[in-house]
Amino acid sequence: MKIYKVLVFALCMTVFCHTTSVAQVASLDTLLSHIRELSSSRYEGRLAGTDAFLEAAEYVAEALERYGVEPYNGDWTQYFETECNRIENCTFNSYVNSNDTRQVYVLGRDFCCAGMTGRGYADAPVVFCGYGIDAPAFNEYANVDARGKIVMVLSGVPGFLPSNITDKYIQIRDKARVAMAHGACALVVVNMSSTCSAYEVQGNVYNGDLPHLATFPIIQPTHSCAKQLLDKELYTFDELVQKINEKMEPMSFHLRKKFEIEVNATYHPAALTANVIGIYPGSDSKMNGEYIVVGASLDHVGMQGTTCLFPGADGNASGVAALLETARMLQMAPEQPSRSIIFVLFSASEQQHLGSEIFVSNFTPLKAIEAYIDVNSIGCGDSIAVFGNKRYPKLWNVARMVDTLYCGNNMLVGYKTNPKGDATAFDYVGIPSLNITSFKGKRHMYVPSDIVENIDRNYIVKATQFLYETVLELSFGEYQGRSAASKRIRFNN
């Protein structure tokens, strides 16, 4: 009889908890409105360190204020400096003889610049140097003369070499420094990424460690464009890639063609940018000194010239919109959170998550943070992926419970992961952290087609509802991450 009473009580509590939860439902119209605004050309791809990014920061601060969020410590913005490279224009042509008509390639369609390209002009013969590796065991510069030439390489590193060799050649700046050391005047890095189609350019900001190569142009043609560049050469592009990986030896050679490249870019080693930080005060005087932090990256990879915009609708205007919608829903919730909720929109996430490191390094009451929830790229997908259960299974189980009770089991389960992205800064100091993102949904990441029209309407509503329910659940005090505060079950009065 006792067991029966316990089961009935649990069932009643579950039903009551669910009905109070669904009083607030994520608004598709509001979500799309935020995504449409943030991915518009007005913000020029939200590159950290630009005025356009700061305008986007003003937009989200104003939205948070409308939703009852207050500026943290009286100020919305946490200013800091970051490396920033504004690419005003770039031209790229190929030709065989000086009198021939030059093949003109279009910025944004056929190629884009590396995020940290140098400025400059190069009109020179071309050498293909595989992955751009210069190591005793695998030297792709050994049988070619790169002096005064443009070097063409593949992005990434070959899988058949050990990491103690390839680690030095992963980043674009690593490859560029090697090419410069061999006397090259520019670098062409073919995008070999499997995350975008062969016909799309893919933007980036972080290209590796300083120093900046101020006068060394670096461009990135698409996989499809690379096939055109190697048309009527000694090998086709596909033959080269196949031979390198099958023979596991260099396939470097001199091209018949010459390339002409001109890049106009303005580099700032310490451009001003800012995180946006707000607080939604908890309603319980005994618990409002404990924090649940919700974060999303606001910056993206910018715009190049007038023809190459990276809108960043899914990455990560979708996460920002979900964060803003969570704030709006909290404001309207019948039962207000006991703990305080801190909302952070990070800048310079594309620069090795610099913004989240700045926040964690300067947030004084770190021990009062019970959990950090990161939301990133939830605009498309077939299920909700939540990273962090390997490190923080207790926190992950709260999210799993929320998904089961309130959200219809949309959460991907079955494998263990550590926190990623902006959550790594919180994880580093021991703050329980999770990343909410999508599974099989990043089709448009870092490409010009990442527009609001490609957002999955049903999915983003489900993912946002999941974020809201998880944050609300954590705010009532049953989950104890770092503090020893008194427990309070969500559905109790």
C-alpha cells in the first residue's frame, strides 16, 4: 500500500509539474523576428571588433531589457579587445599567357579570403604543394621552387601522418608561414571541409596563432573552383587528392597557369568588442544570490567585400534568439525562478571563445554559479544534442528529465561527451556545464546560405522550449551544482 501511495503521489506531481510548465510556449514569430534581424546585412555578419557587431550587441541588450532583464552591475557591456581583420575587397584571376583572357573568379561564389588574410597583390606562377607540409619525414616543398610564386595547398592535414607531424600544419597561418619561409608571395588554400558543399565558400575568423602576416594574401577557393584551377594541368584535382592519400607521398608540381590575387584588408590587432551581460533577479531572497548562467555566441565571421556576406542565421542567431525567447518566457511565467538567471551574449567566440574566457576571468562570484547552459546552432536538426554528460552527469540528467516530462523526448541520448565551445571556460574552473545544440543540423554553418529561410521552424521551437524548461527547472533549487543552498522542488509552493 505504501508503494502504491508513493507512485500515485509521483504521478500527480509529474502531471502538475507538466501543466504548470506548458503555460509558456516558445513563439515561432518572435524567434524568427530575432533571427531575421541579426542575420540581416545591417550587421555585416557580426564580426567581433566592428561597429556592426556593437550595433548587434545594442539590439540584444534592448531586447533583454524589454523582457525584464536588468544590466548586470548596472552595465550591459563588458568591453575587451580582440584581433579583427576587415576585408574590403579581393580579386582572383587565373591565366596561362599574359595575352590570354583571364578567368575571373567571384568573391563569395568561387572563393573567399581567409579570415586573417594579409593585404597585398601577387601576380605569379603557381606551385601545388599538397597539404603544405615541410617535415623531414614528409616534405612537400622538396621538389619544387616556391620562390616568388603563389603556393596552392589543401586545407587540413592528411590522416596517414602522425599528429606529432601534422599538428604544426593544421591552421592556415601555420601553412602560410611555411610558404613564406620558402619565398612564396601568396597562399591559396582549397577548402576540403566536409561540412559544406563543394560549391560553397566557407568563412572563418581564427586562422592560428599570431603574429599576423600583414602583407601575405591568403584566399580559399571552393572545392569546385579548385577543379577549374587544375583544369588542363598535369593532374586533375581529384587525381591529386587520391594519389596523395593512396601513395602517402608528396605530389607537388608546377602549374602551367599563373594566378593574380589582390586583397584589400584593414587589420586591427586590438579592436574593441564586448560581451552583453544581463541578470533576471531570482524571486527568493534566500536563493537569488545563486546563479544559473545561460550563454550564446553573438558574433559570426563577418562580410567580405560587397558580394560575400555570412549571415549566421543558424550560427548563431538561432542560439541568441532562443536565449532572448527564454528571457521573454521567464518574464511571463506563472511561477518565477528562485535563483537569479544571468544571460550572456559572447563576443569573439570565433576567436577561440575569447569572450567566454573574459567573462569567467572577471565574474567575481564564480562559486555562486550553479550551472552554465550554452545554446548554439539550434536552427536545424533531427534531434537535440546536449554535450557534457561525461563530465557532469547530474546536470545532464536534469536536462534529460526535462525532455522526458515536458518536451516529448527530442533529446539525443546514448553517448558521452564533454562540454564544448563557450562552455569550456566554465568547465575549466569546475562550473557544471552543458551545450545545447543540434544533431545532423549544421548544413549551412559558415556559408552564405545560412539565412533565416533555411531555419527549420518546428525544430527551433522544440529546441527553444527545451532550453526554457531546463533553465526554469534549474532555477528552483532542487539541482545543487556547487552551492549547499536549501533544496526546493520546482512544483512546491
